[in-house]
Amino acid sequence: MKFTLRDAEMLQSIFSSRRDVRGNRFQDTTIEDKVLRKILEAAISAPSVGFSQPWKFLIVKDAAKREEMYNEFVSENAKASKKFKDNSLYPTLKLEGIKESPLNIAVLYQKPIKAVLGQTTQKKMGEYSVVCAIQNLWLMARAHNIGVGWVSILRPKKVKKILGIGEEYKLIGYLTMGYVNEFLDEPELLKLGWEEKKTLDEVVEWV
């Protein structure tokens, strides 16, 4: 299959329009099962080292479990805020949408029980493969005008305990997903002045 320049431009538009969505953006609109399936199918189309496909997606809708997850976030965010006590912007940031989003997804890495091609030297390549799946999920969600947020202020062991996840899995990402009232024209932290955007020349070097 050959793609056109128009296809490439559309893909670039999706890349540049992707946003990390917080709880103040989500709408209470159900994601249809057929749309969710397309997003998850995009996720499992990601590359995986040794064709290991080590990912698992746990869809979290249960209100009680999400309440526990939110409480875990609140506890950990209180600790994190101490590290940014000199930054007056931090307390104003909305950093999750655990309860506001229609669904949450715990993305897991299944630990191998035998040697995996391409992972004998760099042991974390399987985990990186799961991150590629998350990126695919994120981009396909955006193509369906659905927002995704990655909640990282959570303890993986606590998340696994809340969700009853066994030792054979490692948590890679905890995502919130749903339709939104707005996709910002720029990343929120850029707009707020938290960090400046790096240019291509700053991050590319020829050797």
C-alpha cells in the first residue's frame, strides 16, 4: 500500500493536535464499543521487539475502584507538591481526570517466562514496546476526537492492588479517556509557561 502526501499531512496534523487531557476537559459522553475497539486495535498494531506483543489493557469503569484510584492520586500529589513548593503554578494545575472521564485504562506489560528475541541484552525493550502501544492508542483516540490523559502520579504497586493485578504484570501507564469540550491549540503546560517548547535543532545532532 502506498500513501499520498495528503495522508502524510493528515497524520502530521493528528500528531501535532494530540494533547494530554485533564479532568476539566472531559464530557460525560459514552464511548461506543465499536470506537473503543478501533482505538485498541490501533494500540495492538504497535511494534513489539521479538513480536512479543507483551501488552494487556484493563478497562476500568467501576466507580468504587476509580474512587480508590483518585484517593491514591490525592495522596501522592500531596507529596509531589512539596517538590514544587517554590512554583506557585503547581497548586493550580489539574493533573488527572480519573473520576471525570468515562473510562480509565490500565496498560500492563506481561513479564516474559522465557527468553525473548531482541530482549536478551536490553531487558526493558518489552516495556518500551508497550509504550509504543500507548502512543498508537493516543493518536487513534485523537483521530476520533477523543481525549486521553496519562496519570503518572500513582504508585504502581497500589494501582495493581486496587485492580487485583497479579505479579506477572507490570503497570506501564494509567490512562483516562473520553470526549472533551475542547482540544487546546497548544499543550497546556506550554500555554501556562511551565516549560518552553524545544526546537528541532535543539534535539538533533549529527555524529
